[in-house]
Amino acid sequence: MIRALFSLACCALLAPQFAQAEDACPPIERTAGPPVYVILYGYPHDGPVEASWFSLGNPRPDLPMVDDDLVRMARLFDALGPERMRIHGEPDRAASARLSSFGVRPPTWRSLLESVAEVASDIDKAPAGATEADVYIYLAGHGRKARRGDKTRLLIFGEPDGEAPGYNGVIDSALFAEHILTPLAARARVHLVADVCFAYTLLQTREMKRVETVFSPPPEVDYVTPFSESFPDVGTQLASRSVTLEDPTLAGLFSHALRSAAIGPADTDRDGVITYGEMDRALAVAARADRRLRKSTVVAPDGDPNTPFLRWRQSPAARVCASPGATRELRDGSDLFATLPGFLRPTSVWLPPGRTFTARGLRFEAVDGTAVPLQK
């Protein structure tokens, strides 16, 4: 993929090559942005299903790449310069080392509620008239559809540390909406990213009734409209209406596709802000390119596709201008952080500042600068 990316330290030696590339990456005004908060939650094990719920399927094997997804998504959101980041997971020894700078909390309902309370408290302390905060929530792990009567819910799982709903290790979408989305959406713009099976069902909450919307046979169930009406300040990027897969190199396929688009390629108007509409189009292209990816569901806050998902130009992220070339891989240590499509023109790639990345064997530091043309 990227054959040669250079940091600003190389500018003195490569100035003639940089001049032309700099002209092609348009200037972007960097301004202060809203405060950012991040909560990541991953649980690799299948969970028990409550006896009062009906759910098909035997227990499924563990998802070995959930920890890797937490690491890679933490790097993505870290580039936004969050005021607070809380990560819940069961990282293995290697993943734990990679997340040591962030700290890891247990994947329990109790701990998740504590993180939500901390973020809510931080936002409440902001002075009157402060810019509305952005809160990013990321979920990874098993998901199950379950039905009770005419209600369909998504079940996600965690370590049991009690007997009450949620504390018993079973978190349904209504419980999640009531205790996670509701308090945060009352204070901030919430961006929910879910890489779990049947993630679309996460839109079905307790207050909603099942609504059948017939487009063409067979009928589809519309959860988007009632969800948007109940949570106008929440945007979602959901992996699938069915199963979602992981890969031993890419980790979660949806997470990898989202990250690969979100660091720059999705920004088609090159303004340094990636909107929900731009992400929707980019994820559709990714699904056409990889048949293992299912159709994702992107729901913009207030139904406005121009709502920002990532405000890179208002973040401390390093803006690296990558030159045109073939498909390219971008590695963060041993992790395949993103797969960038072939560019027809120099394109901004937004990365955690000062962090070292590798592209086809070349190590470079993520700092504001440009990339030289790819060379064999």
C-alpha cells in the first residue's frame, strides 16, 4: 500500500518533491472543536439468554479479534484528542500492553454505567453556552436477536456481576437505550458504532412498536424511523442486519472498513470533516468490494446526512497528505490499522499525532506534512 510516507523531518531533503504534493492537498483551516468523549466496549464471549426470551442458536465460539478491535478503534478515536476515553474489555496480554496508556475496565454493565456517569458529569461541569460535546460509543462482540411477544431486541453480553438485568451479563437494546443513550443524548451529540451481529436491531428500544414498512416482497422491518424520532441527537453506524464477521488480519471486517474510510478517504469534498452521508457512501463502496461485508445501517442525527461524524480539522490529529497510487496498507505496529484505496489525487489521512506507522516496510511519524509519490 503506502510505499513511502515521510514526516516533516524529511522536508529539508525532499523539498522539491514536497512542493508539488502540497499544492494538490488543499489547505484546511484548523480551528478548535467541541469536547470529545469516547466509550469503547468489547466482550468476546457468547452469553446466556434469559429463559423468558426466545432466541435460536447454540452457544457460539469466542471472538478472538475483539481485543484487537478495541486497540485499533482506540487509536482512531485517540486522534480526536478526547477529554476522556473509557475502554471496557478483556484484552489478552499483547492487547493489554497496547492499551496500557489508556487503561482497561472490566466488560460489565456496572462498569459501563460508571463510565457513562463520569462522562455525563464532565459534560455537566461545562460552562453555560459551551459547544455541544461529541460522545462516541463503540461496541464489539456477539449479538443475538431475541423476541418476547411482539417485541424484538438485540442482546449483547458482558461479565456477570449480579442478578438484575444487565448485571447478569445480558444487556438488551431497550436497557442500553434507557441507561446509556438517553442520559448521554440529553447532554451531547452521540455517535454509536456497533460491530456486532444483528446490529440493526439495536435501534429497537422499549418505547417503540414494531412497524412494518413494505417496499417490495419480502417486507422489511423499519426501526430507523421510530429510533430517530426517539433519539434525534444520536447517530449510528451499525454493522449489519444479520451476522458480521472478523478476519485474523483485519479484525472485525466492519470496524476495519469504517476505520479505513474514516481516517480520510470518505472525505470526498476534502474539507476535513467527514459527514454521515459521506460515511454511508464509503461503507457502501466497501461492501461492494468485499462480499464478506454486509450492508451497514447509517442513521444520521436528525436525519441530516450533512451532520459531522468526525471533525478532523477541529481535532489535534496529524494531517498526512498521501500521494496518488495503488491500494495501500497502513500498519500501527503489528496491527493492520487501515486499508486505503488507490488515490487518483493526493488525499489527507488523519492519524494520532506523533505516533509511528509503517507502510510497506517504511516507518514514519504521523505529523502534519505531505507524502512523496509511491516508488517501487
